[in-house]
Amino acid sequence: MISLNELTKTYGRGADSVTVLDRLNFEVGAGEIFAVTGPSGAGKSTLAQCINLLERPTSGSVVVNGEDLSSLPEKRLRAARRRIGTVFQSASLLSRRTASENIALPLEYLGVTPGEIRARVGELIDRVGLGPKAHSYPFQLSGGQAQRVGIARALALRPAILLADEATSGLDPDTTSSVVELLKQLRTDLDLTVVFITHEMDTVRQIADSVARLERGRIVETGALVDLLTDHGSPLGRALQPRLRFAAADDDAATWYVTYDSADVPGDWIQRVSVDLAVPVHLLGASVETVHGINTGSATLGIAAASDDAVRAVLAKYGLSGTPDASRETGVGGAPVSPVRSGAVPALEGAA
Ligand SMILES: Nc1ncnc2c1ncn2[C@@H]1O[C@H](COP(=O)(O)OP(=O)(O)OP(=O)(O)O)[C@@H](O)[C@H]1O
Ligand SMILES: [Mg+2]
């Protein structure tokens, strides 16, 4: 369990001071994965450093399992830091040490006996699925394998909290998914509290229970992932939707951008909407996936119906929200912009 109370970090003094984190409050329970997203420079890494206490907060507190780490004297702080394992974008392995020897490092620093180290490292190597690579050197490992070594090393001292700062950001999508699956398994097996920092929304959808968006040092929005994904009015929810590519609607049809707003959208909703409106509904693009057991996503439709209100009402009946004329949509995230109507390329990127 981790709880931030009015956490503030200011660098410098007087007129030159900059407040990088401004009174942050949130709580992450044991076994929960909390994702923090936000643009470059928002303060995400500074937040990570304040949580693992490599940086002292200027004010406010970081409480881990009931203990306020921010007020501990230096000596006890060192012990407290062991309860927090950190994984960075680059695994930063020592090149002259094998995977096993890298994982052993924190145990060696702590003076654990060689026999105990061997047993613990063997267990960790298996946990991260790297048995066959135990004696490989970093240059013989792929990026995903190196990251697994980094995760095993972060877990060596049995932390209660795992902090990941862009831990999957340098990896390809398949490797990212496998590292995400590993982290989810570890949080279940070890009841870890995970703070997962990333700018990749696809990864957030795969891994998070809850999400916060950090902008200029402030949390501008936070909530459970499923709630955000099904809240049409939420900018973070929209940013979390996958970027849609979509085809052009027929000339006599309007383009509608539709999002799942409820956990109970029927599977045959497109057909039902078409029957209710008594007009054809063309599917121009869609991305639907199951997140925490419910279907979420969005679709772009071509609908030749008379009134926008009628379309909205029918969509609402099935737990959907619609925005007409997506071509003029310039909203955050997944909302598509300016469809191309001509030429051989029927699809285009969503909003940047
Ligand atoms: N030691 C420092 N002294 C002064 N300013 C700092 C210091 N460390 C970070 N900052 C500033 O704090 C702000 C947030 O930086 P931070 O690295 O936390 O951002 P970030 O969200 O992790 O960005 P990115 O996505 O690029 O990794 C930046 O404006 C940065 O210049
Ligand atoms: Mg960063």
C-alpha cells in the first residue's frame, strides 16, 4: 500500500525555483497496478524518484504500508528503500556480469550469504522466465530479456512496491505485451503494489487497474481504467482509446464517432441501431477490446439518418455515445480528424 499526501517537489530557491510536483495525492492498494501517464516533462520521473526516495520531497509525504518514508532519518531510509524495487527504461545491467550475477547485486550489497544468494537468484530467474539465459552476458540478451533481468533484480530484496519508469517504452509491441503479462503475474503472485509510469496508452490499457494523468506537475484526472474508458466526457478516457483509422462515409451519410459508454453494450448493436433508425449503418472503422472483463472501444460509422438527436437517442439506448461529423472533431486522443474522401487510400490516422 502506498499513499501520497500533498507531495510537492520544488527545485531551486526564490525567484529561480520551479515546482515540478504540485501537491499530489493518490493511493495505490496492495496488488493494484496504478499507471501514471503524461507528456514529456510533466514530472513523471521526478514522481518516481520521490516515491523511491532518491529525491526528498520538498513537502508532503510518501507513506508505504503505514510508514511515512519522507520523514525518516538517512539510516532508516536506506532500509525503507529496500521495500521499493525500481525498473527503468534501460535495464542498466553491468556488462561484465551475467544475468544471474546482475540479479545477485542487491543481495551482495546487503551481505547475504553465497548459498542464499544462489537460491534466491535461481528462484528469481525462473520467475521471470529466463532460466536458459542465466549465464548469458547483457550483450547476449534481447531488450525484453534484459528488461526481465532488471525486473528480477528489482525484486531481489522482496519489495512491497514495484516502480516502473517507462520500463516497456523501448520494446516492440509483442515484447511489451510479454513484459506486461509478467508484471501482472508478479503483482498477483507477490501481492505487489505497482506504480507503472508510461506515455504509451496501449500499454496502460493492457496493464492498469487505475490511471492518473500528470500535466505540469499536477494530477489533472484520475480514475479506474474501466470507468475512464466508458466515460465519453473524460479527456483521459478518450486519450486512452486506441487511435482509429477509418474509411470515408458515402456522400449522403454523416460520419459518427461512437464510443462504448457502458459495460452492457450488446454485441449486435450496429444491426440494432440500423433497425431502430430504419437506415443503413456503415462500419467505417472500429477498435473494440475486453478490458477487465468488459467490452470497451470506439467505432466510426456512416449513418444517413435524418436528425442528429435521433441518432444520439438510439445510440444511448445501447450504452453508446456518438459525436457527429468526426471530420470536425479535434478533441483529445482517439477522436479522429479530417477523413480523406478521395483517392485510393480509404483510411487515415486519428488525431495526433
Ligand atoms: N534536478 C532537477 N533540477 C531542476 N529541474 C529538474 C530536475 N529534475 C527534473 N527537473 C525538471 O522537472 C520537470 C519534470 O521532469 P521529469 O523528468 O520528471 O519529466 P517526465 O514526465 O519524466 O518526462 P519524460 O516523459 O520526458 O521522461 C522538467 O521540466 C525537468 O526539467
Ligand atoms: Mg521520465
